[in-house]
Amino acid sequence: MTISQLRSRRVELPDPDTAALDIDLLLVHVLQKPRYFLHAYPEFELSAEQATVMEQLLARRIAGEPVAYLTGEAEFWSLTLATDPSTLVPRPDTELLVEWLLEEYGDTPEKRVLDLGTGTGAIALALASECPRWQVSAVDQSAQAVALARRNATALGLERVCVSRSDWFDQVVGEFDIVVSNPPYIEADDAHLQRPGVCFEPASALVSGADGLDAIRQITRRAPDFLAPGGVLLFEHGYRQAESVAAILRAAGFSRIETRSDLGGNPRATMGVNSH
């Protein structure tokens, strides 16, 4: 079986928008070759063992399993992160949080940052990689996620990022200039939870009550106790939740509230300044 023949199998995959990329990422993983190799040598023939592994991976992808779980890694910002089913797959839209914080504070030599619900460590590690003098901490309630984030920190030479276990702020000590979070924000009955890929991810990292805002309410209520005066709280949220998140921040005494949109033009992140 050749690379060209396998790449033609994209019509079988569940998401037409990513099918070609999905096939390429699986081929790169199986062949242990750079992606340009697939284009340069389309008639390259896989060994029998490689073809068997590729068929197994394709079957799992056709069933909806995320490519990042099949290959064990995902790209985020400029980083390659190990992934597993204990955490969400890092998504490009979440890079908006990193971009926004770097735009606002990247020239500030020192900041104390806390990433709540870190998962793979994506946000914390991206910020630490760009701002070596920032003190970056990350927490997650899942022991498996903490282990994975620590493994990513070590692999990237970012062991200075402090990763620990905490249910939001429960085990957190100290004061921070920035608290950032991509918390669960999907409504419990949202049909998107049954979509291919999403249905394989941990529900605890996706669902947050009837309206999807329970975690954001909980974090916002406690954040002023951990934020320095003038510190900021930044959330990723659903594209229909911007007004609700802004109202939650406003009710908790945050000011200068601003929302920004993701790559698709959807309101995706909201920031507020601690005025206490």
C-alpha cells in the first residue's frame, strides 16, 4: 500500500474539513518521516507492518477517536505536547489566550501567572516558553493530567513551571498577577458532546452544569482572593457565552471587561481586571 493510496482514504473519515490533515498526521506518525516526505514520495510503499498499524489507526479515526490520542501528541503554539485521554486535546482557538496575554504583558519582565485546569499544560507552557522570567504555576484536579503536564514541562525543558493538583483554587497558595483558564463550559445537554472526537474526551473537562457556566462562576467568585490589585482574570468560553461571562465578572467586581474573538470570528475569550 502506497502513501498515495492511503491519502485517498480521506473520504472515509468523519470530518471532511480535517480529513486530509488527519491522514497526513497518521502517516507521519507511522512512518516517522516529516510531512514533506508524503508529498515528495507519494508512491512510497509501506511495509506490511506499517500498513497494518495504519489500518488500525484509520479504523479508530473513522470511529471518531481524535488524531491526537492516536498519535499521542498535538501541536500548540510553538510546542509539541504529549496527549492522552485524561485531558482535552489542545485546540488552536485556545492560542488566543496566550496571544492576548503576550500582547498585553509580554514586555513586562516579571509576572506571576496561574493556569487553572491546565490539562496538558498547554497555556502555562506556552507562556513560560515565551516569557522566561515569568513565574508560571499550573493546577488541575486530575492526577493524570498533572502527571501529563509535568511530563510535557520536562520534555520541553520548562521544569520551572510548577504543576500541582488542585480543584480550582482549593490547594492554591499565593498571589498572582494573571489567572487564566480554559475551564469546562459546555451545557450538559449540548448535542456537540456526541460529535466524533469530542465524545472520546473527558466529560469533566467539557461539561459545567445546565448552562455551562458553573466553573466560570466558581472561579470568578474566588479569584479576587488570589489576584493582586489590578491583576487580570482571563477565560476561554463558548461562542454564545460572552455576555454571560462579562456579567459574571462585572457582578464579582471586575472592571475593564473585554471580549475577543477566535480565528473563526466567534467571541471566545473574556478578560476582567481585579478592582478589589
